[in-house]
Amino acid sequence: MNQDEDVSPHGMWSSRWLFVLAAVGSAVGLGNIWKFPYLTGANGGAAFVLIFLVTTFIVAVPMLMAEVLIGRQGRNSPVNTLRILVQQHRRSGWWVLIAWFGMLAGILILSYYSVAAGWALYYMVMMASGAFDGVTAEVANQTFAAFTGNPWLLGLCHVIFLTLTVIIIGKGVVRGLESSNRWFMPLLFLLLLVLLGYGMMSGGFSEAFAFMFDFKWVDVTTSTWLTALGQSFFTLSLGMCCMMSYGAYVPSNASIPGTTAAIALISTLVSIGAGLAIFPIVFVNGLEPAQGPGLMFVTLPLAFGHMSFGALFGFLFFLLVSFAAITSAISMTEPALAYLVEEYNASRSRVAVTLGVLCWMIGVGTVLSFNVLADFTVDGSRTIFAFIDHLTQNIILPVCGLLLAVFCAWRLPRLVVQSQLGIRSRSIWWLWQLFIGVVSPLAVAVILVMGLFPCVLTQDCGA
């Protein structure tokens, strides 16, 4: 294990802005493209955006800062970083379990995330081929059903996406992670701007803007706050230790508070921009905006199939989704990959292939959840895909995020944290301690309880 405080054995980001691009790439994924805009419209519009910003910058950003500073202090994989820190500061070795569970969550999430990302690759090709030109609603639905019902085709797209991910992560920090984000993220921003411009000229922009940004306080409930808090937490990729891995490659002279604030701001702007690009197309075509995956893979292809240059803009949209997916997938493997490289002195490419095969094997369960094993349940109610999603999103990630906040606030020496964050004021220190040691853990505990016991919100647990 490398204990040099200034250099990671895996390489370093060339600049703080490349770290910001990589972290934004990790944060911006499939959910940002359709989930955030829909949640905004369904939960009070501008009121939800305001609540989301408050929970992001007061609750989630301190946790993001904690992950990055822990990673930069240890300069190793999350497992070995926590091992180093607990040994140096004589803390319990049980804290290392945070990294193990975060690493497990990343692999499990990628196993099904790559299946959904494969859908975007398939639809990108379909749009480019003109397959949806003049398509009817019935045919659009049949196309999606036939695609997800075909395990071989679904599995092939799963393999292609994982192969692309493995090739990139196998090249290392500079040649792989940094180079891919250097190209993918600017292209993602450019594509988003092109689609946003198209949306503004489509005739439905004012309706889309109203859908997302009219203050509708009547729609704000207790669940709105929980939804915003959960979206803030998961939008910044917290709990998988991938930000701890990325933090290990951050230059020592980079400001952690400044870079993490930039990550949160850019990620939020991308989410809002995606909504303003997508929903004008939805409204001008009289489509239903609250459809989740159905919106992306059924109604939008239908809309693109009946507009001028629809094949081109449909291709660009699914290319955008694919870029967002692959930059997120890259970060999910980094904690496990970095650990295995350190522990067994193996090459990144060999470990990347091994992890790719593992994710593929687990992901086969998700592939079959949409067809052959659609009626099979793990716990009596959830398919293999739904069970893994519930286990990671509602249990492992909140627990890991909560414990990391507690570790940073109460187990790391004050001088270590102050040095990493550049805190010199006593009042700023106590403000930091309040948010990372009290506010953030309590907020995540609420998410965890609501995820495990949703009946608490509706007060019908005894029913």
C-alpha cells in the first residue's frame, strides 16, 4: 500500500477541473436525464428545485467533501485508505467495512445499470437507422416490448456497454478515466445545448418551463422533502466510495470545498437542462411526461419519428444518454479495481476484464428479469433486478453514506480535516462539524428509515 500523502499509486488528475469533469460524469447518469425533470414537475416545480438545492448544498455536498477529503488523505483505494487511516489514528478496524460495502454496491449497481444503458445504445442505433420514422404508438410500444422480451438481444447490448466500460477503465487514470471524461463530458454538454436549442424552438418550451418552474406549493408534502433529499444523495454518487477513489487522485493544491461545490452546481444544471430539452418535445407532441423509462424508450422515439430531422435529434438524444451512462459506469468500478490492483499487484486491464465478467454474470439476472424470469421473485415480491436495486439504493448506499459522515466528523483528527479543507476559522470549523456530524447523518438516517419502512410516511405500518 502506498502511504505517500501527495501521490496515488494509480496516477493523478492533471488538474482540478478534470477531477470536476470526472466527478460530474459520475454524478450525471440515466436518472438525471428523465427522473429529475419529472420529479420537479410532479413535486411543486420551482418549489421542488429550491428544496433540492437546499438539501444538495446543505446535506449532500458536505458528505461529498467528506468522501473526497478521506480519499485524498489516504491516496489509495477506499479499502486501503480506510485501513491506513484507522491504523494511523488508532480507530476500530470495523470502519473499513464501509469501503467493502461501498465497493460491493458499485459492482451490484453496475450489473443492472449496464443493462439499462445498453437500451440507450440500441435505441441510438435504431434512431440513426430511421427505424422510427413515421412510427405509430402501437409499433413504438411493440418495439420496446420485443426488445426487452428478447434475452439474447438485451444480453448483447449489456455485453457491448460493459466492454466499452472495461476498455476505458483498463487504461488507467490518465489514459482511461481522464481522457474519456476530457472528451465525453464536453460532448455531453454540447449535445445538451443542441437539444436545448431545439426544444426552445419546438413550440412547447413555455409549457415545459411552466411544468418545471412554476411555484406549486400545494404539491409540496413531507414526501417532497424526502424525495428531494434522496435525489440529492444519489445524484452525487454518494455511498459507493467512488468519490473517495476519485478523491485519491486529486492534486494537493486543489480546493476540496470549491471543487465539490462546482460538481454539485454543474450536475444540477445538467439535470435542469435535460428537462428543458426533453419536455418541450413531450408537450408539443401531446405526450405524458410522467412515464419514467417508458418516456425515454416509447414516447420520445414516437415524437422523434414525427418531427423534422427527428432521426438526427433522436440519435443525438440517445448518444447523450449513452455518454451520461458510461461516465457513471466508469466510476462505479474504480473502488474495486483500485483495491484489486493494490492488493494483488495486477495490471489494471486484467482486473478490469475480471470485474467486467463479474458484472456481466450478475447482470444476466437483470436481463432475464424482463423476459424469461419475469415471474420469478427473490423475496416474494421483487424480481432479481428489483431486489438488487432495492438492496443497493435503499439500504447499502444510505448506510455507507451515513457511516462515512460519522467517521469524518468524529473519528478523524481535527487537524487532518482542517488541513484537507483549508479551514482556518473556528466558526467555520464548528459549522462544518454541525453539518457533517449532525445534519447530514440525521438526514440520511431519515432516507434509510423511509426506504426500509415506507409505511412510516403514510402512518399505516399497523395495517
